Amino acid sequence: FLDEIGDMPFSTQTRLLRVLANGEFYRVGGQQPVKVDVRIIAATHQNLEQLVQQGKFREDLFYRLNVIRLPLPPLRARREDIPALASHFMQQAGKQMNTAVKQLSPDALRSMQSFDWRGNVRQLENVCLWLTVMAAGDTVLTQDLPPELLADNAADSLSNNNAQAALTTQEIPSAQMNSTSPIHSHTSTAITETSISWQQALADWAKQSLQAGETDILQLATPEFERVLLREALSHSGGRKLAAAQLLGWGRNTLTRKLTLLDVSSSKPTTEE
């Protein structure tokens, strides 16, 4: 397994290409070639096609490696995988630290699923190791999560809320002032009113659910949101799964799993494109 193949120096790329092409290499200080029969799995976070165009990655090596390509979406695009990955990393960390494996509480897991995980799987793995060392009890609670992770998530939420508030407050005046373009004005007003109406409907539903004694209302609402967005994305893409996945910011495999998990059927015949 060759990790971060895109960072390999150009001179080393030439040597690797020779190994792949001839199936042999020379040991350091050796005089006789050593035959090898291996299969290479390589990974990178970089755009190799762009590196080839820039002359930073060998084109012939790129085509040697690019036989079966498996795009892996970031964690934020496949949040449903986080509980299984976190459980695995917690067990791994327990063995590494020679201590009892700590369990993640439902609230902690929900918080972890809401994070953006800019460092992807490696960041999640490191957080699980940190929790194994630093969390006080056998069960990890939300308040046990790393402070910087909670702070980053709070900052992102505040930024998103401010951006939404700015958009909402600016669209209404612009719609009223742009009298020379009535179509644009009506469209802007309609979008703003629709945005406010669904948010208000959600707020009303949440209030009623809480007053009725419901718990885990986020878990109740999220599947319904995803069903609506899935159906609309499939409708917009004409039933093309790959195009719908791109509209949602998911990988195609994630979309396929969601279709089954949420029992979503499209109003149009679906294709794999």
C-alpha cells in the first residue's frame, strides 16, 4: 500500500515505474535484480491529472496505477459511516493503550456525526485515541469530546447561521428595490418566503414534539429530510444516480445505501450514470 502517492518525488516515481513495468528492483548496494510479483494499492488526496498537466507526476506512472479507481468521499459526505468507524477506532485505541475499551454515548455519537472532520478518517482516529486517554469514565459523553473540536463546530455553525441571516435580510430589500426587473423581484421574494416557511414549519414541529415528550427529535427528523432531498435530486437529475449523488455532495455508493436504508423510490426510472 502506497499512501500519498501524489507526494512522491519525481526521481522516485521513475524507480517505481521500473518496478511496475519490469517486476524487479535492486536492493541498496545489490548487484542482482530481485524479482517481485505484487499488486499495488495507492492513495492520494491530490488531483493526479492536474499534477500530470503541471509536470509534477509522470503520465506513464499515472496510467500504470489508474487501473481500478475508487473515489472515497470525505467523512462529512458519509456521516452514516462515522459510528462504525468510531467504534472500530475506540477498540483499536483500547488495545494500543492496553486499557478497557470505552463506549461512545448516543449523544456523543450524534455530536461526532455533526462535525465536518476536515482531517477525515485520520482525525477521527486521533480523536478516538485522545478520548481513550482523556475521557474520565467508561462511557464517553459529549462534554468529553476535545474542546477544539467542539469549538470548531460551534464556529462553523455560527458562520453558517450568520451567512443565512445575511442572505435572508438582504434578499427582501433587493426584491423590493429592483423595480426594473419584476420577474427577478418576484423570484427573490418567493425564494425568501419559501425558506422562511419551511424553517418555521420545522420550528413548529420541533416545539410540538418536545411538548409531547418526544426525545431524539433530530434522529426523527433527519431521515425525513434525507428522503425529501433524495427524491428531489433524483427528479432533478432525471433518475441518474451518479448525477444525483453529486448534487447532494455524496458518493454514488452512499446514495445507493441511502436509497435502500430510507426506502426511497424515484418517480422516474433510475440509471447508474
